[in-house]
Amino acid sequence: MKLIFEKSVPGRGMAYLPACDVPTVSMPAGLERREKPKLPQISETDLSRHYTELNKQVHGVNCGFYPLGSCTMKYNPRIDEEMAALSGFTDIHPLAPKHTTEGCQEVLDTIRTALCEITGMDDMTFQPAAGAHGEFTGVLLIKQYHDARGDTKRKKIIVPDSAHGTNPATAAMCGFQVVNIPSAPDGCVDLDALKAVLGEDTAGLMLTNPNTVGIFDEHILEITRLVHEAGGLCYYDGANLNAVMGVVRPGDMGFDCVHLNLHKTFATPHGGGGPGAGAVGCKAKLAQFLPKSALMDGEEHVQVRGFAGNFLVVVKALTYILSLGREGIPEAAQNAVLNANYLMAKIKGTFTPAFDRICMHEFVLDLSKFKKETGVSALDVAKTLIDYGMHPPTMYFPMIVHEALMLEPTETESRETLDWAAEVFRELYALAQENPGYMHESPHHAQIGRPDEVRASRAPILRYQA
């Protein structure tokens, strides 16, 4: 497929603008471009066809099964998009007079109340732009708390080895020393390892529960108690909240602050082509340190992003919450857990789960033995799934499981889809025995086969050069 710039023809265009009916204003000389921007010149027909062709090459949740673990790629109800498209939300300006933004303020107040109830927190900010930004904000709350008390010796953040990679990166960005602790054989936090690193220099613990291997840590109350007794605080990574929302609250588990991926757990699927929203909630003792927006009360505050963050994503999240209601929120979580366990049970006779026990929203397959027997890797399996119309699951994560494939079916998939997915995995298992070379070269029917991913990561081409 050609790039839009490659389709460009000099002099071709499609813009017919009416005559300007307002006074024109010239840019100051120092701000003017020295050269005209290099934009494609193309007709309206060709532009429409270009984007239609792009759309055909994208695999989204509306196209087929998308079991990308720890990303909650679930269906986004259309009503969420309709509400976010209302002119009263899209046409508002964050600097508009307060009396003209009362509807937006009501959205923020309503969803704050709902999310505080769901998480067991006392206050919340919607400024963070996405999950990692929410992590950053949450850990800064911990830092501010200790600094305000003059407890400056607390320089260490504890992070389990199964954590999302953003956790240690976030702690380091906030100026903390990262202390990595191993997982126990059951995939949960090793309590002895945790006790060994706790001390007067402990600032806090970063944890998600259920964790990255899809297991709810049955010792969570003991974990948070130990951290609190050492003088630290507990931060909850909300990436996996979809499994427990409305069922159990992070605040009741002993967590002091939490970030939520509104774009994963509450509609607007992660990676859906638009912005995210990483709302951060906290207990009352941390509320004074939350960043606040001028839209809230007209006063100046410390901010991590302009105004109320990606507001329209918040509108979608509120619509999702109100649509499901008090009964629907926990039902969605329970169905996500049911689907994950159903699919794992269907696959278990073929591929081996890394932890053969009841899981939560996702589970991890360990293909180490399979690779030794057939020479077919987790990457080969993932690439072959593309030819079957299924988006690959997460590969090689968490790193505590070698040859890992992590699947999260979410609550929005039907039993028929899960049965089909299990059958595909069985077919691939048989194919690996009969023709492993075919799988080494997969996918065979996609737009792109196997690109040089290392080169694409380290030397990406970000600009079109004629």
C-alpha cells in the first residue's frame, strides 16, 4: 500500500473555503514558517479510498477475537461514543466561564463519586493522560506524603518481578531506588522476600492484584499490612481492575492510592486509536497532594496535565458505568473471570498453563516444553494466529515465564468465540508437529509478514522523505 505522500499529485486538492468574513491577523515575523509545510496534495475521492484501505488493514475488537493479555481489549458500546460526541461536551472550552461548564463539572463530580466507590478511595483526579502517567502521578503522591512529613530517608520503592515494566521505570523517574523482589512458586508475592527488604528506607510498594499472571494474591492483606508497619505506602496498578471491579476494592485491600486505565476498564479500548485516561484515586491522607484543575474551582493548583485531562474519555467511562449500573459492573468482572477460566480449561489439554490453578481475567501459557519438542516458539504460534483471523496475545510477558503467551478473553466474548479460539490452538498444536517450518514463516496472508522489529524499534522512520 502506498503512503498518502506517494499518492500526492502537485496542484491537486479538494478544499473549497468560503471567503473570509472576519478580520485577518498576521503572525508575528518570528513565528512564521520559513518554508511551506510539506503536505500531500490529493483529491477527496483518493483521500476517502486511502483511509478506507487503511481501515481494511487494521484488526480491532470489531473485526475479531483480540485476546491481548493485560490490555483489556474489549468491545466499546456505541452509546459511549454517542455521548462523547454531544456538542455540549465537544464544543466546550476549558477556559470558558465557570457558569458555562456546569455540565462538564457534573460529569467529573459524578464519575469521581462512582470511581471512589468502586475503588474504595476518598478522592480522585482525572488529569493523567494514560496509565503510565497515572502511575507517575500516584508515585509522586507517595513522595509528597513522605516529604511533607520530613521523612526524607524513604528512598526505595518495592516492585515484584512480575510487574508491568512501567512500574520500575515510573519509580525511577520519581527519584526512587527500585527494589525488585521475586515471585513465589505460585506466581504471587514471596512474603519472605518482601519482609527481607522492608525497612526505614521503604517509601512504598507498587502492585497489581490480580497480578500479571492472572492470579489474585490471597495474602494481599498481609502484604499491605507489612508495608504499612514499615512506614511505607501501597500503590495499586489498576491495569487488571477489570477482573475485580465491583467485587472487591483496592482500598479495602489496604492500598493508599490507585491509578485506573479508564480507556481499558471502562470502555474506550486500550490501543483504540485515541487518547487514554489514567485517573488517580487516593485515601484522604493523600488527597491534599492530588493535582487539581482550574476547571474544578477556578483556583491555581499543581498540575500534571492541562485542565481535566482527556475529558471525552472520562465522558465515555461515565456512560459505561451508568449503563451497567451497580449490578452490571460486578457482572462484567465475573464474566471476564469466567471466560478466562473457560478458555484456559479448553486449551489446557493441549498447551500448558504456567500456573495450573483458577485464574482471574487472564492466564499465561508456558510453551517452553512445546518449543523443545517441536522447535516452534511462542512467537511462531502468535504469528500463525494472524492467519486464522485472531489477534496475537501478549508474547514473552511476564518475563518470569519463558515462552509465554498471555491471553485475556474479556467479558464481551461469547462461548462460541471461545470454543473457536480453543479449536484454533489445537490446530496449531497439531500443525507444529506436522509442519513446523510453515509456522516459522507465518503469517502467510497478512499485509506484512515478519518485519525487522529490532530495527523498527531502534531506527524508526518517522518522516516521509521524497
